[in-house]
Amino acid sequence: MEFITPSSMSGFIPNAILLTMVLYGILWIWSLVDLLKSEFTDNSIKMLWLLLLVFLNPVAPFLYGHFARKQKLRYR
């Protein structure tokens, strides 16, 4: 039976960080593509979401996924 030592875990932390960054990048790109393809009730709302996705990067895709679908003309 092998014990887990800190030296055996040295590759796990960078790989977990890399996986998290890749998944977040995919979420951000999906949000941006969905924003550009969608029709909103007002064009100023679309511009606001675009600015939020670009400048409020860490939380904007999560906010977009939760709040933007209520502001679109058609639900998917």
C-alpha cells in the first residue's frame, strides 16, 4: 500500500488549475457566442452584457447565464 505524500501530489495542483482555467475559458467563449447570436429586448442591454463579459471577467459568464435569458426575446 502506497501513502500519498506531498511530492506525489506535486503534479495534481497545476493540472487542476489548468483544467479549471480551460473550463472557465470554454464557459466565457460560450457566453460570448450566445450573446452575439441572441436577440435582446433592447440593443443597449446587449451592449451592456458585452461590456460586462469583457471587463467583469471573473463573474460575468455566471451572471450572464443566470440573468440574460430573462432579457432575451425568445427562450431557448
